[in-house]
Amino acid sequence: MSELDRAFRALSQRADTVRLAGPSALRARADRRTRVRVTAVTVAAAVAVGGAVVGTQWVFRAGGSSPAPLPPAATPSWTPPAPSASPTPRTSAPAPPPTTPSRPAAPKSIPNSAFLQVADTNGREPVVDTPSEEIVPALCDARFASDRDVDLRRSRRVTYWNAPNREGYVPDGTFRQTISVYEAGRASRFLDELRAAVADCPTDGDRRHRLVSATERGDESLAFEVRYPTLDVEGRSTGGQDVRLVSVVRIGDVVTILYETGWEAGWSAEPAVVDGFTGKAVDRIRSWLD
């Protein structure tokens, strides 16, 4: 017998012991019966559902017919929601690698316009080619391994005056200007070799060599002087000294040399004058390379 059947049997047995009410009580209860019936049906349905879990238990107090309160309904356990998947972070496209500036194309020739011009000389003497192996003064027979790295080389003779508008005056000196184009990255090797050659040859017979200060120009620059006894027209020493100056400037793979060679048996080179012509020579080369 099920728990529900036993509950109803107990209720029936209890009813047999209850004293019947009178007619007036019956009428008073008639209205209540309908409400009780609805309540009983509801309770029975709840008991039927809850019986599967805890069964039906009725407890009656002596002299009363009210059932004990039902146990509270079980509270369902709360399960936290599953964390939502994190959105995949957006990644930006990788930055392109930095571009390396391309090296300018190597010159195929050295034009006249790359050299000092007549307009630069303060005179009217033409500038002429002077092919020569002696681009700098002899320095104790020094040889330059960097000569093997030369792609192009050209020399010209420039006659100059220290100041303009000196017509009728003899020139103040001459330059042997040489422009060399080296293989990529090799021009600086020549300047290193030239510095070392000057330092290694302080004297060579009656000649004295030393590095002197130079205005910073281009990518690299240097200057040195050569001193030797002054001779008269007979070739005899006068007791004085002549000074020749050499100015060198590197611009990338191009090197220009101004070797001041004087004028006949004239006077010494002046540092300020040579420096001024060096600036003009650099301007001409930049105009050519640009």
C-alpha cells in the first residue's frame, strides 16, 4: 500500500470518531466545504509531487484536524555561468622593414665642371688638364694600396690670384687639383694611408712634412704642409723656407686634392688662401654629384 493510501485510510478512521454537527453547523460548513475541496485538491497535487522526494506525512494534533506544515521546497543550487570566450585580440599587420637608402650611382666620368673654374681663380688663366702620377708630394717613397680601388681619376692645373681685379700682376700660385672616384666604401682608406704616410715621414732629405689643422668639410678632410729651403735663381739657398700646402676632402666615394705648387720661384702658400679655394672646390664637386 502506498503512503498516499495509508494517509487517506487514517483520515477515514479519524472521521468515524468525530461527532456529526447539527443542521445549522452543516449549513455553515457547506460554504466552507467548497473552499476546503479546492484546497484539498491543491494539497493533494502538491503532496503527489513532493511524495516522490520526501513522502506524505500527516501529523494530527489531539482535538484538531489541521495538517502540519509541509517542509520548505528545496532551493536549487546555483551554477555560475561558464565564462565567455575572450575575444581574439586584433593584431595589426607587421610594420614593413625599414628601407635602406640606396647609394647614388657611381659616376661614369669626371667632367670639367667638377673642377675649379676660371671664375673661381680671380684671373683669366684657363684651367687645363695635367696628367700626372704625383697627386701629392713624395713622402719617403710612400705607396698607397688604395690606388687599386680607384675607378676614375683626373687632374687639372689651376692658376690663381689671391685677390680679384689684379690684372697685370703675376699669379700668386698654382694648384694641381686631382679628383678621384673610388670603389664603394674605399675612399676613406686613402685618407688613412695619407695620414700615416705624413706621420711616418717627418723628414725626407731637406724637406719637412707635418699635418696641420683643416676646416671640416665633406665627410672627411685633412691638410699637411711641406717645408724646404728657399733657393734663388742660381739654385743657392737664401736661408729662408718655402711652404707648400696640400688640402684633401672626401665626399662619399669622391676625393678632391688641392696641391699648391707655387708660381715659378715665387712665394709660399698662404693657409687662408688655400682654405678659401678648398671651399670653392668642394662646392663645385657637390654641384656635380647633386
